Amino acid sequence: MDAKMYKEKEIEKIAQILGSCHDCSCKECLQSCDFGCKSYDKALAIVNEGYGDVNAAVNDFAEGVKIALFSEFADDMTFKMANKIEKIVNGVCEEYTGGKYANKR
């Protein structure tokens, strides 16, 4: 999925959470249209401000931290240490994503 398509999906997902505006002339209030759908416009503003898929951002950050730790301490790290790091990062991530940690192994 390219970036534009991903952004559009995020906008539609947020618009769906906001709910249909019901005062729009179009029949698809959760998508871009020429009638100025309020839910879509609000969702677009939210995504443009950088508030998109927070769970994905948390997961990406966690994976980056694990990779950095594993590569920095690769020579000195034991299997037990690696498992502890993995467990800690997974636990914190699941807490902040409501149990939706995608990089869990």
C-alpha cells in the first residue's frame, strides 16, 4: 500500500469513528466528496496534524528500540538478556497500544 492510499485509509477510519455527518448531500459521508463532509474534513485535519495510526507509531518505535539495543550490545548480550529486552519492550508496547502490539513475536 503506497503512502497516499495508507493516508486515505487512515482518514476514512478516523471519519468512521467521528461518525457520519448526515447533513451532506452525498451518500458516502466518510469519503472525500465535493459537498464538504464534516466528518471527512475533521479526519483529514487530524491526520494532517500528525495524529494518525498511533498504534503503528508505537510499534515502529518499539521495534527500532529493540533493533538498536540488539545491535549495540550484540557481542555482550546473552540469550537471557535478549529475551528480557524483548519481554520488556513487548509489555510496555502492549500497555500503550491497548494490547495491539503488532511486532510481538
